[in-house]
Amino acid sequence: MVKAIRIHQTGGPEVLRYEDVDLPAPGPGEAQIRQHAVGVNFIDVYYRTGLYPTPTPFTPGNEGAGEVLAVGPGVEGFKPGDRVAYAGTLGAYAQARNIDAKFLAHLPAEISYETGAAMMLKGLTAEYLLFRSYKVQSGDAILVHAAAGGVGLILCQWAKKLGAFVIGTVGSADKAKLAREAGADATILYRDEDFSARVREITGGQLCHAVYDGVGKDTFPGSLDCLRPFGTFVSFGNASGPVPPFNLGLLSPKALFVTRPSLFAFIADAARLREMAARLFEAVASGAVKIPVHATRPLAEAAEVHRALEGRATTGATVMIP
Ligand code: NDP
């Protein structure tokens, strides 16, 4: 038996229950890992509320780091004692778990478990956003919504290193300070200001090459107004609710590109996952990108952690210790 958070019925944070669950031996292709840290992500909220439907009961969480305890038949490349980290498969909110070994990456010795658990889902997302959904070039102007969040602070740092001019939207003055420290050249308090008008002003009317939008409903269609002709709208999340269906004709005056990516599509291919992880580990190990672990809480407090995340009270990444 191990302790885990279980969801028997979708709903508010109170549905996150701390319980004992059975942990069978790892099956074919699986590794069993003892988790030293578990990542918290906004996607965990979507699963908890039922926005992303999944059969109940289930253990939420998509990101973690720990050591391999055992491997099932057919697993190659991992052995007991290995330090590993992963993203992209439910079941992370637990002391130990079995996981399809294809999701695992070896965690370099110089990266702590807490950092590993905070960087896989958010960092791999930043990798595909900046290098694959839209390839940021030196001199590009980009807009990052929720710039002081978990993904946001990584995007600001990495985009800056790529030579972009980074504008970040944030919910408070404290968050603006964090985004600027992470490399944002300008910040906008989008709860108080008309963010598209401010983007026009900040860029001298030139607007942005790309908008990275994990906020969703509340920033649409304003995000499109921030783009220059042939710009790219990367809609990658729904923190305020999903973007409503819209008329494609909205894109035509500026011939805009729109993509709605998911990390899961990118990491489904094992070779691509390795390539993405290698670039991320290199960026973190070299110090180019610092993973912003701003809160560490016990796993048993998952409900409180979700309240804070949904209540816009967090900055950077939160990890839970099982
Ligand atoms: P964050 O730490 O960024 O938390 C969400 C932030 O969104 C809040 O702190 C808040 O910042 C902002 N926000 C704006 N409106 C709301 C609202 N109505 N309710 C709550 N928050 C709001 O979360 P993550 O870093 O985990 O994720 C960021 C986004 O990226 C999410 O939408 C997530 O789903 C998405 N994502 C998508 C992936 C993909 O592959 N498609 C993978 C990973 C993440 P502020 O106070 O500054 O407004």
C-alpha cells in the first residue's frame, strides 16, 4: 500500500482525497518509481473539474521525479536506483507509482528531484512552444500571458535567451516584478489595463510575431489584436476557461496562423521526447533557464495547493512532497 491522492468524483478541490492505494508489481514495459517530488500543473485542475474527462476513480498529476525501485519485463535503459523524471501520464500524486517507461528521462545528477518534478511538464512545454509551435527568432516580439506562472516564467527566461523582445501579462505588481526579473522587457497588468492597446503602444504599433496564450477565454480575441500580419497565435491552455468557437474569418485580415498544441502530441514520439528533454536539461544545467520552484507542500495538502493555483495566488511552480 502507498499513500496517494484519489478522485472518485470530479469537482472542486475537496474531491482530492488522501488515501491508501494498492501498488502492484510493475507490468511489462513499466517501471516502479518512488517519487521524491511531484509537480503541480494547471492541467491537474482540468482533470479534477472534469474539463478533461477521464474515468473515475483516478490518481491525478502528470509530472514527477524519483528513483526507480523495480522494472517490469521488457524495460530497457532503466534499472533500480536510477534517478528519473517524467511528464505526461496521469497518476503522479502518489508516494510511488508504476509508469510506462517510455515517459521516463534520466535526471542528471546536478538537477534536484524538486527541480526535476517542476521542470518536466512545464519545461518541455516551453521547449515545444518556443522551438516547434512557433520558432522564436532573435529580434522577434512575443507576448506571454500569465508570465509569472509556472510555464510563464520559463518562457520569459528562455525566449529572452533566444533574443526575443518579451512582453508579459500578469495579475499583480508583484507578479510583474517576477516576470521582469525573469527577462520580460515589459509587463502589462491585464486585469487593469487593455492589454492589446498596451501591446500596440509598447511595440510602437509593430505588434507581435507570436502570442503564447495559456489563459484562454478571457484573453480571446484580444490576443489576435496583438499580432502583426502573418503572426502566430499559440493557444495552449484554458486557465480562465476554453476559447469559445470562433469564425475563421477573424484570421483573414492579417492572414494569421493559429495552433492549439498539447505536450502529449509532441512527446508521443519517443525520439522527439528525448530530443526535447536533452535541450531542456542543457538549458537548465547551463543556468540559462532557472526552474522557478516557489512553493513546496506536502502531498496530503493537495486540495489547498489547488485552491491557491486556481485562486491565482501562486507564482512559478509548486511541487508536493509525498
Ligand atoms: P500557472 O502557474 O500559469 O497558473 C495559471 C495562471 O493563469 C494564474 O496564476 C493566473 O496568473 C493566470 N490566470 C488568468 N486567468 C485566470 C483565471 N480565471 N483563473 C486562474 N488563473 C488565471 O499554470 P501552469 O504554468 O501550470 O500552466 C499555464 C497554462 O499553460 C495553463 O493554461 C495550462 O493549462 C497550460 N499548459 C498547457 C500545456 C499544453 O501542452 N497545452 C502544457 C502545460 C501547461 P495571473 O494572476 O498573472 O493572471
